[in-house]
Amino acid sequence: MTQANNDLPTADAPMGTADAAGRRASLASAFLRFLPPESVICAPEELRPYETDGLSAFRRVPLVVVLPDTIEQVQRVLAICREQQVPVVARGAGTGLSGGAMPLDNGVLLGLAKFNRILDIDPVRRIARVQPGVRNLAISEAASPHGLYYAPDPSSQIACTIGGNVAENSGGVHCLKYGLTVHNVLELKMVTIDGELLTFGGECLDAPGYDLLALMSGSEGMLGVIVEVTVKLLPRPEVAILQMAAFDDIANAGAAVGGIIAAGIIPAGLEMMDELAIRCTEDFAHCGYPVGAAAILLCELDGTQEEVDEQMQRVRAVMESSGATSVHIAADEAERQRLWKGRKSAFPATGRLAPDYYCMDGTIPRKRLPEVLQRMSEMSAQYSLPVANVFHAGDGNLHPLILFDSNRPGEWKKTEEFGARILELCVEVGGTITGEHGVGVEKINQMCVQFQPLELAQFHAVKAAFDGDGLLNPGKAVPTLQRCAEYGAMHVHHADAPWPDLERF
Amino acid sequence: MELRDISADLAQVVEQASAERQPLVVVGGGTKGFYGRRVDGTALSVSGHRGITNYEATELVLSARAGTPLVEIESALAEHGQMLPFEPPRFGPTATLGGALACGLSGPARPYRGAARDFVLGTRVLNGRGESLRFGGEVMKNVAGYDVSRLMVGALGTLGIVLEASLKVLPRPAAEITLVRDEDPDAALTTMNALGGKPYPLTASAYDGERLYLRFSGARAAVDAAAARVGGERLSDADDWWRSVRDHTHPFFTGDAPLWRLSLPATAPLAEREGIGFVEWGGAQRWLRGERAAEAMWHQAQTVGGHATLYRGGDRTAGVFQPLPEAMAAIHRRLKRAFDPHGICNAHRLYAEW
């Protein structure tokens, strides 16, 4: 990915070098009073690996990285940050795609990698209690001997951690049927910026007072630091089958999705890929996709044998009547896994076509798909940047992948602008700028397009109820009104001269 | 069906009440006035703000104004073979969408399909200053901004007034069967929890102290197969029976004796000393009748990791919800102020202090 560096919002202007060194030393000595030396990182060369998350276009070197391994240590870290009025950013595996865990150069990076223990798997109560640094997939693996699993499965599930999943309210390919992270978490333990340990939710199905469990989900580390998560485990479905249908017109594939749902069927997964994405993925994963098709749909049905048998016939009929040029049912579990492997490797596969790719994450009302694809393809021509599309079709979540070369001067800027236009198009058709990757630093300007000033002011008031000094992940997720005013002014400029930079490339 | 948008009038009333520090009591269909603490203030009716504003069956999304009666929404959904998956209780024919969300109540399918908050995609709300704000949207996945829409669910109107909401809806199952079996209390609880861990299409469970009721929903063949494997007598008027549980017209719930609701971990042992009462949600929701000391109920629920609510009847001037630990209470106070700085929206309905 690109190395380009961007002008980013931070709570304060970056400090001078002398100030930074002084503050770094004073913070480190405060942390070293209760953390072992290997858990306090402040040598510049050792800080480098922490300068970015999964959105590597955005980089900052933090003042100090701390790696506590007990809740009490997290409480003390936060109390010190509060006392010294130093911003603090929490980080799990650093796989996030919106820069939510990008450090601040005047702040502390609180790494939760050492919180990697599964505390309890209870097959009777069907819950898993885990530390936030446990990987998503590790929960399902640990539950598997009991015939249970944890449903949300973001594509990065092999690496991403449950704490980050909660912070971003992550989805995955199965969320139309099984819900997002918010639907699958029962209890959270969170440390506030005051160093206080709070519990939200519980093992029962609701809690007294406000639904703070829901508020925490997707709050991007702005309200507190998650130190323990209890999730719901589901029984593994008796059977799962996967159908793949090919189409020579992407609009027909869209119609098939509507037809399946109109038939009263909620597939466990319903994914669409366009021609370019199919081609790249097949080259990369050799999974048996029909190269040359305008679109494919992958439709997974799960449940009891009887349920799946009945639905499979109806889905096939819908695919055929919507104009599918072929419908193929995975012959066995190995083929089902292979077909999914293609979809799950779509990002890196597409990335082989160009030195860099930039993944977008808008959601649209599904019926607007043909129009959105058409306009994206026009923009693609305007910016001279190819786009491959993978799409959580069941729930309208688009992942356009813009292909570019960061070594070409100005190309990242152009890519970023193209991405911004795609997100603004999603808002225009009644959708949202982010379905599951979060706002982070990446989409902070588009928040100004999605929300009105009074709504942003209400978000700031919510944050202030938890973090009055604005020390937790400042500058992320919710833009200041001033920033939006500036972005609005820039937009007027764009309207005058749509692509002012183009002649430079 | 009547379609009316009175949001501008409502905003003006709230803005003025805010300026005059005049507390408002939000009223929809007037069917859940019994729930929460008794409060005083000027009644503000939102029932005139009604109508379904958007329904896309193939997008699985319905949006409606808060005053829209649930019956109207459910009949529109039924025309397309769809439903509100959380089965909101209807304590009268006038119950509205706004009331269902403000109270955050869910019916028998709750443990299997999800709660009211799980299906809320977006809202338009009036905060305590009378500002009209939109959060979330009409799409399934949306993580832009804090999830204020879900926060509104169950807040009893204390953070503002829901004007309009967008919900995820689901297809109605093709077939449904309810099985009834005689079980003793411990066996009933064990069965409910064991079935919850198996891939059966279970969508409701209840125990009345003698009989265990299990509902299975899905494709015809799937439901028949599950029924054959699980075993039990088929209940003939099952829809009516589950409705009576949902809407509290079942004999257990009628009469004037105070009704307590216990929300507990599903496997928490049944406390024989208190009587079995009525058990739902695979063991996670339990009902008891009669005068009981609130402190003792809260203590008992907390001991097993749950909470208790004086749901209906009894002394409604005291606390009816489980008291919050101080650190949580402080966050609640600050959130209340963030949305309703002058404390005019359903003040004291949730907790006495604010």
C-alpha cells in the first residue's frame, strides 16, 4: 500500500521535537513505575512498526507505545494519560482499514496484544468470555469441539481481534442472517479515561438503564478502552451449501438478489463480484470462477437438511429466471471452501493487478446498485483508475477496490479523491459512507456530507459524557464543525473546477 | 391509512418546553403508561405523527413515523409475507411503533431472532432542545457515527422523542409448530438450554410451571423433522397462545397483583422459594406475581448476574428498575444532560433522580 502522508486532524498541533522528547521521557518514566521495560516502547526505531494500522496511507509515530497485560495496568495507563492530558489511542491487531488505530504523534498508543487469552468457553450457556486481543477466528476454533461458533466473520478474521471488532462493529459475509458484532456481544468490560472499570450488558438478554452495550459497539475507541468481551456462541448449522451463479449482466445479478429475498429466503451469505474482481481472483486463487462473466453471485444456505434442500431448489429457480447463464452447486465441502476462499482473497488478488489498491466501504439500498455501478464506472474513466467490485449483496455493502500506483506522483491524492466521490455517491442514493470498516481518519470529511452540524454536535456531546477532555482517540470518527466548514468550502471549489489536478499526471 | 407529518409542530412544542423548563410526558397509543415510574408533566401526544413512509420488501426495510400503530405496520408487512422479527408486545390495539421502541420490549422470539434494538437501522429524533436529528439510515450495515438509534431503544423517551424509525424486517416462516410437554421445572430449564445449543429452528420457548412450550419455525419439512426429533404434543391454537403470552392476556398475567420481571442468565437455577412463576426466552426472562420487597428482588437478581423490574402495578413512585452502580449512574446522568440538558423529556420515568 501507499506510503503517502496526509494532513490529518489531531487534537493539538504536533509538538516541537524538544517538547516531544521531554514529554516522551516523562511519560515513559511514569509507565515504568508499574510496567516492565519490555512493555514500554519509546525508542524511535521500535516505535516504527506501530505507526500505522491496516490503512497504511496514514502514518504517525506515537510518543510512547505501552503494552499492558492486566486490567489494572490499563487503568493506571489511562489515569496517567488523563492526569498529564495526553491523548491515547487503543490498538488491537492493527488490521483496521480506516485508520482508527493510527497513533497520534503527541499521544500514547495503548496496545492490547497481550490480552490474548480465552477466559471461558461455556457450551451450556453458549458463551465465550475472552480478552480483547483474542483473534476473531480463535473464538470459533475454541468453540468448535462443542458444535458451536462465533458468527461474525470479517474477511480478516484470521488476524483481527475481538476488541477491534467491537470498536468497529465489524460485519462479514454472514451478517445478513447472523447479524453484526453488536448483535453477537453480550457483555463488555471497559476502562474509562478516568481509569474506572465498567461493565456493560451481561449474561442476560438486556440490562437496566440505557443500552450502552449498543452505544459502545462501533464507537471506534472514542468512549473507553475495551478490556474484556463476552460473546454469544451459536450452534453450527447442520448443513451449509453454496451455489454459484454467473450472469452476463450485473443488473440481472442484482435482480436475482432481490428475487431470493422476495421468495422469503435469507441466505447465510450472498456475495457478488464483478468482472474484474472475478478475473483477478481466479488468476490468484484458481477457485473455479467463470472468467468472462459480468458478475457472479455466491449464495450460501444453511440450516437443517430439510430447510436447505427446500430453499436450494427455490434459489436455483430464482437465479435461472433472473437470467443466470449458469448455476453451479458446490459438490462437496472442499469445493465450498474453495469457492469461499476466492471471495475472501479478493482484496489481495485484485491488488496483484496494480502496485496498490484502496478499498472503499459504502452501503447503498440494493435497488440502486445498477445506477451506482454505472456512475462508478464513469468516475473510473474520468480518474483513469480501474475499479474492481466485491459486494456483500445481501445487505448492500459495497467494497469497490481502486487500483493505483503510489509511486506515480499525485496518484494517491487522485485515488483518495475518487474514493471520497464514491462515498458521497453512496450518501446521495440514501446509503452510508461506511458499512463495516469505520470512519477512523479516512472518512472524516465524508461525515460532514452524511451528517448535519446539529447531529455532529450531538455526537460530540455523547463523547463528552464519557471523555470530557477529549483524550480518547481524538480527531477520529467525528469531525469538528470547523473541519466540516472548511471541507464544505473546498467542495464549492471543486464544483468550479471538477478535476483541478488532472493535468499534473 | 392516515398519513400525517406533524414533526414541525412537535419540534416547536419541545423547543418551547425546553425554553420554559416545562417537563413533557410523551404519549403514543397510551397502552404502556403503566411501565416505568409514574411521572408528572404536560402530555405531548405523538400519535398524530403517523404513517409508513417507506417500505421496500425486497430490501427488508420499513420506515414509519412514531405514531404509526403496530397493527398497521404488521398488516402492511403481512401483505408481503414479512414480519417484525422481535414480536413487540401490544398491550392494546392502539400501541405504536414509537412506544414499542421507547420501551424497548420484545416478544417470545427475542432469544432466537433478536431484540427491538437489534432491528433498528435508523431513527429521526427530537432531542430535549427540540432539535430534529437523524441517525443511522435505511441500510443494513452502517457504522458512521455513534449508534444513537439503538441507544434510544428502551430509553423510555428520556433522551428525546423518536419521530421516525427504520427497521430491518424478515420473511415470515412458511410453517410453524408448537410442541407441548409436561416437564418438572429443572428439566424444563435444562431442555430449553440444551435445545438452544442445537441447530433446531427453535423460535420461542416458555414454561408455565407444568408444561413446556416450544415453537419451531421454518420450511414445512424442517419444522416437521424438528418436531419428530424433539417430541411432544402439537398445540392447535398456537398463534393465539403465543400472542397471549406476548400481550399478557394469558391468565398468568391478568389481575391486579404486581408483576415482576426478572432478566437472568438463561441457566440460572429456578428459585423455588419465590415460586416458579412463568418462564420465557429459554430461561432468560422470568415473571413473578405478588407484593415483593423491591430491595430483595434486586439483590436476588444481582446475585445470579441479572436484574429485576417491577413491570406492572405496585408502588410506581419509588424505583421500579434495578438501581445502577454509581459509576454507571454517573454516565447515565451525563448522557441524559447531553441529550436533554433541561430535563424536560419524560423526566424521572426511568430513575427517580433524573
